[in-house]
Amino acid sequence: MVDVIIIIICVIAAVSIGFDVIQLLPSDILEQVSNFGALRFTIAGFAAIIGVGIGVAVQTTYRRLEIQIRQTPIEIMLTRAVGLVIGLLVANLMLAPIFLLPIPKELGYIKPMLAILGCVMFSFLGISLADTHGRTFLRLINPNSIETMLVAEGTLQPTKTKIIDTSSIIDGRIEELLKTGFLEGQILIPKFVLQELQQLADASNDQKRMRGRRGLDILNRMQEDFPERIIIHQADYEEIDTVDAKLIRLTQEINGILITNDYNLSKVANLQKVLILNINDLAHAIRPIYLPGDSLELKILKEGKEPSQGIGYLQDGTMVVVEAGNNYVGGEIQVVVTSALQTAAGRMIFAKPKSETYSNLVK
């Protein structure tokens, strides 16, 4: 219905202009016209055709604008509106003294041109400022009510946004977590993290360069596989020197969750009440638990400290000490867990051979 109304209004406006445009014709041409009514209707007919074209263009533009507005979160629209109003107010305050200047009448057009230019420039500046610091502005007004309202009406999802640091990207396990679906919500990659990866990739040190390139490759694959979830955030904090401090500041501003493998960063973030997801902690938490009496297949790699001991490792790196396992070094045997010991360095499992026979022995 709105589309039809837009087209009808454009046609009526074009027909009205067509009826009145005859008055703008030169007098020498009007003297040659014998039937003004027919000329009016002819021009109005052509104007109606042009009005239909203009109406279709306006209707298409309106629909595109409507789709864009529906896809834009309400908090962005609100902050942009505030930024636009602030920009216009500043423009009018700064341009007011210009209108008091004694400008000659011949140059009178300068005043409106400066007014239009100033309003446009400060309007875009206000909107840009709102896009950069809009969320912080909303939190200053009320830290809780806006997000609660948006979640209640379904505009925002209750899942918090995750922010990834450089160590998690280089580690690579974050990509597998995304593929399995255990990691929910939007994944935010700050601009300064990308810069740090680029610096590593351009480093003269071979090891650093390899780590940086690995991180960039992993990030490219993640963006290709999850284009709607991986977001590159342009915000930067030039007044803050370290990347870790910037990550904590950004996480606090958006009330998100920081994903990191950096032990020191995790401790500092916890002190500042920032939620942390540490992939190493997750890996330790989901390791299989072996109780006394459980059996497992293990390859004995070397002898232990005691003459009769053999040492093997599980896939997660857990050391298994096998009593009477020194004779099976280089082979795979079935062992039975006798006990487990949790130390500061990790977990250690003690076991003994299930039988005297073993397979795949490598001499």
C-alpha cells in the first residue's frame, strides 16, 4: 500500500508541475500557441510518465532504506541520532558568528554555502563519533536498562560477544571450537590484534614470522567459514600503549568475554572483573578421567627414573608411569590404572601391565 501511495504522490506532483510549467515558456512561444488547454494536457501527460519513473525510483530507495533500518540494531540507531543532533548543534554554534560578519551583497551566497557545508561536515562527524563511542555513551546514561530492554524485545541476543586475543588465534584451537559449535555468539577481532599479527608476520625472527603468518592464515579461514560471526572491530585506544590493556578496556566497554591463552593476561583481567575463557583451562577440564581399574592402550617410549619403570604419554600429554614397564620400551601394551596424582605441573597416572603379552613391539 505504501508503494502505491508513493507512486501516486509522485505522479500527482509531476502532473501539477506539467500544468503550471506552461507559464514558464517564453512569450514569443506562447504567442504561437492556439490551444493552451491541449498543450497543458500534453505536457501533463509527459510529466505523468516521468512521475511514474520517479515514483518507482523513490519506492525502490524507500524499500532499501527500510531493509537497512530493520537490520540495524536499535542501539546504533539511537546513538547515531544523538550524534547527529550534537553535530548539528555544534555546527550552528560555530557558524553563528559568521552570519554577523559584514559580507558584501555580491558575496552573500557565501553564508548559506558555509552553513550547509558546516552542517554536513559536523553531522557526519557526530555520526562517526557515535559509531566509535556510542556503546560507552549508552552505558554512561544507564549501564543496565538499555541492554535489558533490547534483550527482552529480541533485538539483542543474550549471548555475550567474545573477543579473541593474539595468542588464541595463533594457538588454532579456537577454529575447531567454532566448527564444533561449542563457542556461541559473535566473535570480535579488534583492529589492534590484527596489527600485532601483522607485526609478527613481518618480524625478522623466523619463529615470530611463522607464528604471525599462522595466525593470519587461521583468521582468514575462520572468516571464510563463519562470515556472519567473525567481526573486525575498528575501535582503537591510542592513549593505551599495550595490546593487553586495550583488550581489557574493549571487553569492559562492550560487556563481553575475553578469550585468551595468556596466563598473565587472564590474571590481570580477573582482577578487573573481566570474564575470561582460557582454552588451556578448557582442554584440562575435558581431559578423560581415569580411575583405578581402568585399562588403556599405551606406547612405552622410555625408561623411568626407577629401573623397573616405563614412561608413556596420552594424547593430551599426560604422563603415565608403568611399573615393570621397562621391558616394553618401544612397544604398545594394555595397562591398568592403579592411581592418579595431580601436581602443579599437571596430572600423572600410575599403571601396571595388564598382562605379560604385548603387541607392536619395536626392537
